[in-house]
Amino acid sequence: MKVLLMVTCLGDVLRPEAGQATVRLLRRLGHEVEFRHAQTCCGQPMYNSGYVELARDQAKHTIGVFEGDEPVVVPSGSCAAMVKVEFPHLLAEEPAWHRRAIDLANRTFELSHFLVNRLEVTDVGARYKGTITYHYACHLRGLGQESAEVETLLRNVRGASYVPLARQDQCCGFGGSFSVRYPQISGAMVTDKCQCIAASGARAVVSTDTGCLMNIAGRLRRLGSNTEVLHLAELLDRQ
């Protein structure tokens, strides 16, 4: 099928390799991927900071960019949750826009959900030699996704040994602007997360959101760890 890629602003600016890996992965599975160049931020930073009108404008822009019938794949639970949960809420008082928001919400899928539940693919032919563990990104809860989709994909990576992470579903402390407003709390949270990663003995830690990966990777570097930090798409792209 033809799918539209919502690359996300963090992915675009800080981890483009996750978006590139998503494209290669979907193409390898036989699908056509379209990237619409007018896309930009989904509006979550404005919304979380109380700038509702700016977030509403961004929602309308995003809805317009992704107009059509094709599924929209997002390598980020955070941005997928904004589209699927918050867009309809933001536009609830504008019937025409609300209908369009619902339509986009119904066509938008976080990457692991799209692979496992929509395409019904659990083995994408990925290979990785070593132990891997997994950090559960908070926004997957907003999508009603547990850790099953990602863990299923990880267990089917050939050559890899999956090690469960202690306090897997505990926030890493990034939380978008939370990490800027409350750096001491955020720092303590990510330190605890990295201690759990170290205790797992895993060679690599995998997650589904660039924000989490950025936060965890930064703290691991400061702790002198050589643990590899991978977006799920980057791991699944490896052959």
C-alpha cells in the first residue's frame, strides 16, 4: 500500500536516521512511502505549554498536509498521540475541522502498532548480534498500547537476545518541556533509568520516541556507558 510518513520535528532535526530507517523498512516490506514536505511540528510543544490557539493552528495545518485516504505512519508514540487524541479535542467546537481531525486520527498509526496490528508482520527480517533491552515510552499509554507490539518485534530480531528492563514503564524524565522546567527532577529520573539499563547488561537499549532516546543517550554518555541507543526503526532496519 501507499503510506504517508510523519517524520516528526525531533526526528527531522535530531535523529533523521530514525525516519530514514522507517522508510527503508516499509519499502523492504513492499510499501510505497510518500513524504509531504509541507509537514512541520504537530503542535504538542505549544499545547503542553498552554498555547492552545497556536496548537490549534498547527493541528489544522497538519490535517491539511495529510489530507487523503492513505495511512499515516509515525515513528513516535508522542506525536501519534497528539494527532489521535488531542487533535479531535482541540477542534471539538469546529464541526468541519473536527470531522477532518477524526479522519486523520483514524488513519494515523505509531510504527510498531502499524507493523504488528495493521500489517500483521512480526518478523521483518532484522538481525542484531547481542543483548537488547527496551524502554517503554510514556505516550504509548495514551494510544492504549502496552509493550506487547514492540516486545513481539524485538523477540523476532534474529541473533538478538531480549532482556526485560526493570521498571520498564517508568518515565525517562524527558517529557518534552518538563525536562527544561524541572531539570533536577528530570535528571534524577533519567539517572535511575540508566541505572536500570546498566543493570540489565544489555548491549543496546531500544525505544520508540526520539525524545526518550535523546535524553537516555545523553545521560549514558555522561555516565561513561558504551550502551548503544537505538530507535526501534533503526534496529528493525538492520540486516
